Amino acid sequence: MDTKIVHSNVTVGENGHLLFAGADTVSLAEKYGTPVFLLDDARVRTRVREYKEAMARNFGEGSMPLFASKSLSFKEIYRMMAEEGIGTDIVSSGELFTAVCAGFPMERAFFHGNNKTDFDISYAIEHRIGYFIVDSIEELTLIDEYAEKAGIRQKILLRLTPGIDPHTHQKISTGGVDSKFGSAIETGLAKKMTKAALSKQSVELCGFHCHIGSQIFEIEPYITAADIMLGFIADMREEFGFTAKILNLGGGFGVRYVESDPEINITANIDAIGAHVRALCAQKEIPLPTIYMEPGRSIVADAGMTLYTVGSVKEIEGFKNYVSIDGGMTDNPRYTLYQSAYTIRIANRADETADFCCTVGGRCCESGDLIQENVLLPKPKRGDILAVLVTGAYNYSMASNYNRVTKPPVVVLRDGEEILAVRRERFEDLVACDI
């Protein structure tokens, strides 16, 4: 028996156990305990190479993906991205510090954020960040001042909002005029920011950035964003004689969390965007810029899985059934935040009929601590191993110590071997900062 479940790296073995990246998840749970995050190294690298090859073929020299490390940040992931020869985008000094500790080349790092502090800016310049993605006039002024003190000319992109609604969840839509991010094109602020950036002596305006949202399955929003951004580039050339060398189109490609979700063909999408961008550049008689994209979720989501142990099964006659696990919103807050869909299996009985409808709840003292509702499983019992699929993005990176729960370890599965990339937190870690 070897039938894939949602993605090809999830199968059921002859022993009825769930396999992930070819490894027996029940054995992994026994070895490392639960909860535990698993990451399929080969899957991550396959996704990275798909982006990298398609972008190199379709866009200008130097075009490449920048891994959105807010989706998953620990030292080993930066090492993997460095080995694959791509860039990364970071959103805090903490992510920057992690990347530096991993030896990631800072010239390929891009610093995001709508409210970079003075410390963020000085710290990033001290570590020779490649680019800042500038979000406001205050930030632009500070970068210019700190770069002057450092005796450098800092490269920047301006983050613009193209005014696009990609029809995704409101909390992960970022391209509208009223977004907290960036400078709106249609209000004239983007033009003012461009003029201001060009007047600074210690910054080098290299181009523009936009990001319209996440978990987007259609290609049309990206085509529209490219139209608006390339139109703005043409306008700025005419207005100020400035020709942008770089256009960053952001990330946001959707991921298949459940069987009903479509499966995106990344190469086909980039081919279509590339053909459109090249034709539009020719039409507007502007050079084809270096294009960056910022995939995060679409690189690591389906490379991840989380394993839990079932603690109890509560049947409330006439209402619903609850299955409680030893993790929850502390390691996966996405259902609480977005009502995100997940595929769930009983790992040690993955070949059995799923006919028990239940809500999977976490261990936290919080009624909203749920992983999924209306799930069909073989009727669970205490000690079963429950697997939640497609948890590589925004699970470990959003984990917390709510209720003083320790964070799970991260185990990378690579070439038939297991690498403990992040150890399980200890009780001592919980009080390490306490005075």
C-alpha cells in the first residue's frame, strides 16, 4: 500500500503507518516525542529549484526567489537557502541575527517591515544588509542618516501598494490602498517617495517592491500587479529620468492544504508572468528589470508535518466529539487566526476507515484552541499518533509559550537521515529571561 495523501511525500506504508518523506512517522514520534515538527529537506529544495530555474529562464539577469523567512525561521533553513544560491527576505533583527549565525550571505538579504526601529536599521547596516525594502518617509530618512555615518551608500527598494484585492483572506491581503504596508501609487504617495529617495545622498534607489497577499491560487492578480508596477516604472522614468533596475513582485502563491484545494504549477505560473512582463517591457520600451519574488509558504508548507499524541476522546451525545492532543495553538495558531483548513490522519492507523466525526482540540486553557473541526478519523484512542499535514509554513515560526507550554523540536529529514535542527525547549528555557 503506497497511496499519496494530498502530496506525494505523504503515503501509507505496508504496516498501515503514515510515511513522510519515506520515514515512518510513528517511529519518529517514539524517538523524538510529541509534538514534533518534521521538515522534508528534498521537498524544500525541489520547490526552491523550481522557482530558481523558472525565474532565471523568464526574467532579467540576476532574477531569483527570495525565501520569505517569516514563514519558517531557524538556522538550518538559512543554510539550506544559502546552499541553493537564493536570497532571503527578513522582517526583524531577530531573523537577521539567525541568518547571520547560520552564515547566510547578507548581500542576498532583504529587510522588510512597516516599522523598522532605529536599532533595526543600524543593526542591519552594521551587518551589511543587501537591501532595505523601505516602507515610509521616516524610514528612508533614517536609513540615509545611518548609511552616511557608516560611510556607505545603502541599496533600497521602495515598497508600493498597487491597490489590488486578490480575493484572499482579509488578514493576509496586503496590496490594497488602505494597507498598513507601503506607499500607494494611486494617491501619489509612491511618486513622492520616489522623488525623496532620489534626493538622498547615502541611499541608492534600485527599484520597487509590491506584495498583494498570500494563499492566492489565480494568476490574474500577479498579471495586474505587473501591469501597475511596470506602468509606474515607465512613469518614473519619464518624470525623473530614473529607470528601475529591480522589480520585486512579492510572494503569495497558494498551497494545497486539503484535497479540495487546487495544486499550483509554479513553473507554468512563472512562465505566464514572464511572458507578460517581457511583452509589456517591450511595449513600454523599458529594459527588462531583474525580477525577484518572495515565496515562503509555497516553498516550505507541504514540506512540513506535525505529530501529536492523542490524550482523550470526549463524546458529547447530540452535539459533537472532541479529540484532545498534546499540542495546539501554541505550535499551530492558524486555525484560531484564520480558520485554516488542514488534512489530519491517525498516523499509526492510517489505513483504517475514517468514520468518526470530531473536532481536534489543543491542550491550552482556551476554548478557541482548536486545530480543525468536523474531521473524519478512525475513532481515536489515548496514545494514538495524530498527524497534521502541510504545517511547514507559519507553524513553528508562529509558535508561542502560551500557558508556559514548551515549543516542539524541528527534525529535518534528509537523504534517509534525521537531523535535529531545533531541540525541544526545556522548562529552564521558559524562565531564562525571568529576573
